[in-house]
Amino acid sequence: MTYDSQLPPPTGDPISHRISLFKGRSRWVFEWTLGDEDNLIDAVSELAADERVPLDWFDVAMVRQQMLQAVPEP
């Protein structure tokens, strides 16, 4: 998992964030705006619950951890 800090924010909004998760040959890019973290975790959790999607609960934990590192504390 990497935090694409060298890339411009996805929407040009300074409070937008993007992280990438590399797993096997797949690359997942997750984008969110400040305050929308819970919605992203819910969406990633739904993906992990779907056995057709190659994400698991460890990946959800990694996304959450990277989100916490990407967003400065208030």
C-alpha cells in the first residue's frame, strides 16, 4: 500500500486524499475527501465481504491504517 503524496489531489481540492493498494497483479486506488473516511471504510469492507473480490479483511485494516497516516490530526 502506498500513499500517493507526490500526486496532485484527485479533485484539486486540498482536503482530498488518495491511497493505492497493490495486491498481486491488481492495483486499487481509493480516493476520499476529508470527513468521508467512514464511507470509504464501509465501501472497502463491502468489497472484502464479497468473495468474488480479491480483497480481504487485512486489506481493509491496511486501507484504514494508511488513511489515518494520510490525514493529519486536527
